[in-house]
Amino acid sequence: MGFMYRLREALARFFYGRNGVDALGWALLFAQLALSMLSSLFGGVLGRVLNSVGLVFWFLLIFRMLSKNLGKRREENARFLRFWNPIKARLSSAAARRRDTAHKYFRCRCGAYCRVPRGVGKVEITCPKCGSKIFGKS
């Protein structure tokens, strides 16, 4: 048995029953990195404040990773995901609409997106969600 194998086994035994990194952990890590970069750009008091907030995020990340109170950490992660998943879905659907070059998207007053093929000319669209008319050029 080599040293690396024994080290890996020791780390696996240590982390058994601990939370590890979840979606909230990754968010804390990226927020800490962003705050660290911003603190290096801004000097003075603002830079120190950003660095301090980033340090708090770092300690929260380490605390959550090493915590054995799995129920609380899963509840925190579930609350974060209830907040984050709608934002993520909105961003990914907007990216999909931008990639779709074969269709033109019209937004209705109710918030729904209506899709028509490009190059048809002037169109009148009836929103499937609320029934209102949308006029546009595709």
C-alpha cells in the first residue's frame, strides 16, 4: 500500500457521515472567489469589507462541508435550491432562445413566449396562455 492510497482511505474515513460540497457550497465558493477578485480591484475600506465578507463565505463553506448535522445542511441546501432553480431555468431558457436561429420569439403581456418561424413576414399570433393577439414581423 502506497502513501497516496493510505491518505485517500484516511480522508474517506474522515469525511464519512459529513455533508461535503452541495449546490449551496458551490455557490458560496463562487461568491467567495468573486468577492476576492473584487476586493483586489478596489482598495481601501471597500476592498477590506469585500475581503471580510468573502472570508465569512469561506468559513461558512468549510463549516457546511465538515458538518455532521446532515438534516440541517440538507434543509439549507433545499431552501437555496428553491431560490436558485427558477433563476437557473430562466437563464437557461433565455440561452436556448438565443441559440435558436430558426425561430423568432415574441413576448406576450402575460409573460409567455410565442415562437414563430423566421422569414414568414408579418404575423398575428394568438397567445396560447391568455388568448391576446400579438402583431409582429418574423
